Amino acid sequence: MIKRTVFIVTGEASGDLHGAELARALLKQQPDLRLLGMGGEKMVQAGVELIFDNRQLGVMGLVEVLGRWRSVLAAFGAVRKALERRAVDLVVLIDSPDFNLRVARMAKRLHLPTVYYIGPKVWAWRPGRLKTAKKWVDRMLVIFPFEERLYRDAGVPCEFVGNPLMDEISEMPDRKALRHRYGIPGDAVVIALLPGSRRMEVDRLLDLMAEAFKRIQTDLPSVIGLLPVAPSLSLSEIRQRVSGEKIRLVEGAAPQVLACADFAIIASGTATLEAAVVGTPMVVVYKVSWLTALVGRLLIKIRNVGLVNIIAGRRVAPELLQSDATPEKIAEAVLDYLRHPVKMQEQKKALEEVRRELGPPGAARRAAAEILKILSQTERTVAA
């Protein structure tokens, strides 16, 4: 009996995590499935045979992507070769729209059904991608409730399946137990520093956050910093860059680090939602190249860039972007919250509302069910 083959494409560390959860859900519902894809270590552990390691990519922004064009071209070549020669029955794209929408076009030309899980954030910028999705994507599986109507109104078949974070953080971490694990006194003030999972994010934000933390220490000498290092980054390199600072490194475990922290300094992205789920107040920080920022100002159509603020529909967490992202302003924002418990409680209450908007657990399971339903309606591919 010929195994059905699903090809999963992810472009960075967070995509690798979502791809791995989806792979496990697919195999649990259909154990004889064959999974190929572009991803990282977590997808391999989940049973996916990789044709390209996405750790060679992991970039974001116009200028930044151009700097990795050789890796991008190599990835496209590997994906094209696999789709043409590996008897693929269905393609699943996860996030990374600059890369994956081109893969969608490639798949359509090969007459392969395509499902997009965690799609382009057309509500934030480049709404023209709605037309692109309608042309090249057979089904969108979205993770925010407001996205479903947006895509459907544009004529793109779409289902809201819930947010993967609700599975990744299915139980609220025990703050007391976590502090014991990390050797932190129960009454210590802890600041979590999350500079991102991409190398270029860390290059722009880590020194900035470390300097801000040093300024916070001036006012609070006993404060402790915790920094979760993403699997896509070098732990030894990060350790060297923060040596001499009172910052402890933890491999991975961002939700756990956030759960035992009193406050967080976070790069704009999914980590802001992780903080919302565990209820940790934060300040959102981000910097890109001046050219990317210029293009962004012309294209981005929303007032806030932090996901936690977008979902809340208002600014519940401060945002310090570009020229405002300075050690002085970051430290000032953190200390303002730490000195005013009422402000802390107000943000925590708003974060509870955001958590409810993310929906119930089970996103990967529901996404897998939709994918297998579509797969069951497709003809088997015969290997060349």
C-alpha cells in the first residue's frame, strides 16, 4: 500500500515548533502517513524527514532577507526538487509568508493541494496578499478569531482552529516551583529578557536589553535577569555576550522563564502572547534596519505592532520601537511598572482578556483533522 505524503514547510524556529506539533497530531490521527519537509530539529523529532534545515534562514525584514539570498535560493531549490520528485500528495505551509507564498505558487503549478496554517498577517500589512492567497492556497487555517472572517470575505476558504500557544502552555506553570528550579529566591524581583529567536533580532536587541537591565540594576541592585535562549541560537555565544551581567541563561523554556518573572522585556512577536498566556506584564521592544522601517511605515496599516496589543485592540503593553528602543527608555518603562503595583495589575487584567481571545487548546489537533480531510479527497501521487 502506497503511503500518503504530506510536505510541511517552515521558515524559522517558531515554525519548527508549530510544524512539530502538527506532525505529531497528523501521525496520531493517521499513523501510516509519510511526512517530508523543511524545518528544524523539533520537526525531525516529531517524525518529519527534512529536505532542508530552516536554521540556515531565520531572517526577517527586507534588507535582512537580501543578506541571506543564497540560503533562500538553496531552500527554494530543495523544496522544488522534493515537490517534483518525492511523490507529495499535499503541501502544508506554516507562517513565513515571504517564502511560503512562493512555495504555494510552485505547488499550484504542480497541481498539489495546499493548506496554509498560521498564514500571512494581512490585517497588519500587505493586504494584497489576500488576493495571492485566494489564487494559490486551497485552505487557510488561522490562529486568531478575527482572521477567519477577513479571509472568508476575500473568498479564501478558511477555518479558525485556535492558537497553538494554548497547547504549548496547556497548564499554568507553577511560579514557586520554577523559581526553585532556577535557584531564585521567592521574594526576588526577576526581569525576563527575550531578544527573539532569529540571529538578526538578537544582534539588534540583545546588547540593548542587557544595557537596559544594567540601568535597572542601578535602582534595584538585587534584581535578577533571566534570558531563555532559543534552540536556533548558540548558548555559548549568548553567554559570552552577557558575561559580567547579572543575567542567567536558560535553554529554551520561554514560557517557564516568563512565568517566574515579575516583568519582561520582549522582542515584538509570538513571545508577547506567551507572556499574555502566563500573565506576565511586559514592554515590547523592536528594531529593524532603517530601510525596512521606512518600507514598514509605508505599508503597515495598524497602530500597534505587538501581537498582544493587536489582539487586545488597544495598547495594553508599552511599545518602544526603532529610535525609541533605547536602554534609557526601556529601563524607565520597566521601573515605572515595578514602582506602581496598580499599573502592573491593570496590565495583568488586560492580558487575561487576550488569553481568552486565543481560544481553547487543540489547535494542532483541529488543523491536522482539516488537513487529513482534504488529503482524503485528493488522488494518490505516483512516484516518478
